[in-house]
Amino acid sequence: MSADTAVRPRRNSLRPAWEEKPTLLGQFGKGTILTVVVAAVLVPLWVVVITSLSSEKTINAAGGYVFLPREFDPTAYVVIFSGGQITDAILVSTVVTIAGTALSLFVTVLAAYGLSRPGTLGHKPILFYFLLTFLIYPGMIPSYLVVTGLGMKDNLLALILPTAISAFNLVVLRAFFMSIPGELYDSARMDGAGELRILTRIVLPLSKAVTAVIGLFYAVGYWNAFFNAILYIDRNDLQPVQRVLQQFILAGQSPSTSGAAIAIPGLGSSVPPSLAIKMAVVVVTIVPALVIYPFVQRHFTKGVIVGAVKG
Amino acid sequence: MVSAPPIAAEPRAAAKKAKKKVKAVPRRQLSFGQRLRRDWPLLLMCLPAMLLLLVFHYVPALGNVIAFQDYNPFVGDDPLEAFLYSEWIGFGNFEYLFKNPAFWDSVVTTLSITAFQLVFYFPIPILLAILLNSIMSPRIRSLVQSVVYLPHFFSWVLVVSLFQMMLGGAGLLAQTVRQAGYTPPEIMTNPDTFMFLVTSQALWKDAGWGMIVFLAALAAIDTSLYEAAAADGAGRWRRMWHITLPGLRSVIVLLLILRLGDALNVGFEQFVLQREMVGREAAEVLDTYVYYQGIAVQQWGVGAAAGLFKAVIGILLIVGANKLAHRFGEQGIYSKS
């Protein structure tokens, strides 16, 4: 798709005068590579979305996956949202993601601000305490014992608290806070503002973009978490979407649905879920990322990550 | 959750600890009490994060000492009590581990995958970044970037599922091949090609995202260098060799070090998801070994010993790789100071 435009550079003025003219072969090669790369990402997603919106008949006619959209049949989505295990899972993941992201952002912002001024009391040892987490890992088995020992088995807190703090995110946020000119702090303090006030009235409004990206990182982490659920969640109605996805697609089990949905053909209690329903589950796990992504994406290269690399 | 490289910045700052002068808040020889009165709100703000890390990071890190125990969860009412009453057996778990061929198999598999990915994964984001950087049109560049960054935000379950749906036995490829009247190839379940499979999955998920660091480094190269070289008659390949690659050198070395330091980490979820499909021989890495020994089979002490082994070797690798970097005259992850 992008190849056509890549082959013919539309605006030659972009090329500096000293650079030689691009060779046709080179341009063609670049265009091909980029097209293949982009297609490798987009084609699977396309097929999944189209198949999820196809009727049983179209799927059977195609012999499985559907390439070309023929119709718009939302049956699969109606089924997965009308109660049962998948609906539960979507709810669980939504709750965990929202609550978890809120907690993580709250705690991370506070700590990043608390550490944003070198020279304050205990600054170095506290910073070291956070940085040491990069070198020392907790280990799976002791973590398991601690979390279950705190009685969090089959408790959604087990999907939130153990991964609530990422020292990496903290350090990125801190680096940004430190780049805010000190005069702003000083003048606010002159005016008698307390630390919390400075944080909420001056620092946070200036760092909306970074905070949004950090929030996205946390949210994606919570939404995508899979293994913690294997470790800590046994109850069927508390499983997050990733676990359900794994059960349906990879382990080939069928979802249990509530009575309302069983009437729909292809979803009896023992019949494996129809392809459209499987694909709809896949789409549901992708959608949150797709929705938030465009809002945050433009900040990736600006500031956040690049800034962290440069130190 | 973000790839490791950007971490680089801070440990360096931490290393600056040794050097004394940090100019920020003027420190007019305030007494401890005065500083406490001034800074207590900041300390309080750090507290919640510190507590969370204490409970869910440092306590489990210390909990690794059960590697030296014959840990038995049933001698107490809760893990702490069980820990107190369990028998200390010195290096018994490690002896068991080192005599266990399955453990060494998992170490070998892990290291082979790391070596394989150093060759077939590591250079790809660099090449992609150089390629993308050579595209003039900003629209194409940002379009490609938006698309290839996306899979980084997908979970491993989703990535493996998508591969299964595209390349698996009942997948799109098999469906097409079968309709054309041929037998579809076995891709998702073949242990012999498993290394290619996991590497392609890793590439699909993270190669695009991995470009970011290199694109930033490329953007930082002074364009007048290129202009001067072109004026001196250097062609595009010579310019790439003498300007672009040297410009990327320190980032490449840094990431290489981080990768070496992380040699025993090849990802856990990706393998645990596919272990059943391709079998233990091909897919058992150290992390899955820890899980299956420790939690699934409930040999807690042995599993913890394997985890501790991995952690200790990991720290040695990072320190060693960093020494290597200094020898090459690069900055490394933390400076010497």
C-alpha cells in the first residue's frame, strides 16, 4: 500500500542537494520491504476482524478464515457480550486495568515527584532503593508464596498489587519532572504553596503527555497480563480476557456461556466455539490497545523515550 | 514492560553517587532536623511506592533463601510459618539441580535461543531503522512507524494466537494450501524449527518498537557530516559505513551488553504458551523449568534454587558485559567512577 508512493518520491525538495538521485532499484527494494513489513502486521488483524463479522455460512463457504468482507454480522459479538465466561472476563480485565492503572499512576507520580529534587533528605538512598530493582529480581516461587501467603489467591488484587510499580516508568517520569525549570518550583514555594499543591497545580499540568504515555504503559501491562492469572486465579468467573483467549485459541476449549446465549447455534455447551466467536474474542482483546494507541502514539518519540535514552 | 535500553540513563546517574557534587537545592549546612522539616512531604510521597516494592519485590527477593531449604508448605499455616519450620539443607537443592539433565537441557535451550536471536533478531531493528531513516517522505515514515509499533502493545497470548491462526494446523495458511490440494506444512508444532518460530514471533511483536532507539540515534547524527562526505566523493554505502554506523555504535554496544546481561532471559510467557504444542525438549527454557519444577510439581526448594541460579548468573553477566564495554571504550550501562 505504501509502496506506490515510496517508489515515486513525490516531493523531491525533501532530498538535500548533495545527495545523489535515488536509483530505481533501490527505491523499488525499499518500497517492497516496507510493504511486506506493514502487511505482515496488518493482514492478520484484517483477517481476524473480517472473520469475526462473518456469518456461519460465509465462514463455511470460505472453508474457514474470510478475506473479503461480504456482510456485517455482529452475532459473534452479541454472543460474547450476552453473559457467560467471556463477558465476565471482559469485565474482570476492565476493572483490573482501570483500577490498576489508577493506583500505579498515583503511586508512581508521587514517588517520581518525591525524587525529583536531588539534595533533599534521603534522596540518594531512596533512589538507589528503586534502581536496585533493575538488578535484583524477586523470583517466581517466593513471589507466589508471598502473594498466596497474603491471602490473595482468587482475589483480583493479586493481578494488581504485585505489578503495580515499574521502576522504569518511575525513572522516566522523574527524569521529566527534573527537566521542569526550578524557578517554577521556587516561585510557587515563595507564594506559600505546599508540595502537593505544586505537584497538582504546576508539575502535572506541564507533564500531561508523559503521564499519559506512562499510563498507557501501565494499562497495557494490566490488560495483557496473563501469567499472574494462571498463578493466582483459579475461579472461572475471575479469569481475565488473556486467559480466556489462551483457553479458546491455544488450548481449544469451549467457553461456557449463560443460558441466553446457548440457543445460538455453534455454541452449545460441548460444541467448540465457532470461528467467528473465537475471532470476536481476539478482536476484543486487541481493541483497547487500538483505541488508546493513536492518542498516545505521537508522544512516543517526542520526549518520553528519547529523553530517557539520552539521560 | 518497555524494552530494556532506556534504563541506561538512570543507573549512570546512580553511579554519579560516588562523585559528590549535585547542584540543585542549595544545601546551606542544614541540620538533619531542619532538612526533615523541609523535606518530609517528599519522603512521604515516596513511601507508598517503597512499601509496594518492599512487599512484592524485595521480600520475595529475600525469599529466595528457600533455595537452601527443603521447603514444605504444609509444616505451617501460612508460607511464613512454613518457612520458619522448614528444614535447612544447605546446597542440597543445588546438588539435585546440577545432577538433573532436564535442568541443563533448559540452560542449553535458553542459551541457544539467545545466541540464535543475537544473529537473527538483534540486527533487524537496526536495519529497519536505517531503511526507514532513508525514506524522505515524512508521511510514509510516520505511517510505517505507527503500524510497526503496534504489535508491541499486544500480549504474548495474542501474538501466539495470531500465529496459530495464520500458520497453525487449522490456520489460514493451512486452509489455503489444503484448498490448493497440498498437505500443509507443520509450523506451530515442529520442534526442529521452533527456534525460527519463536524468533519470528519476537520479530513480529518487537522489531518495530526496537527501532525507536536507533531512529533517535540516527536523528542525532549531524547531517553536515554527510554533506561533507558527499562533497569528498563518498557514495551512499561509504557514507553509511563511515558515518551512519559509527553514529549508532554506542547504542548498538549498549543494547548488545544489555542483551548479553539478559542471556538467560528469553521471555517466559511465549514459551509457557507453546511448551505443550512443541514439547518439552524444544521449548523448556530456564524460566519454564522454574515454573514446572517449583509450582506445578511443587518442588519449591528446587524451583527456587533454579531461579536463584539464574538470578546470580544474570548479575554476573551484566557486570561482566559492562566491563567488556569499558574495555571497548564505551560508556556501558553504568560508568566506572
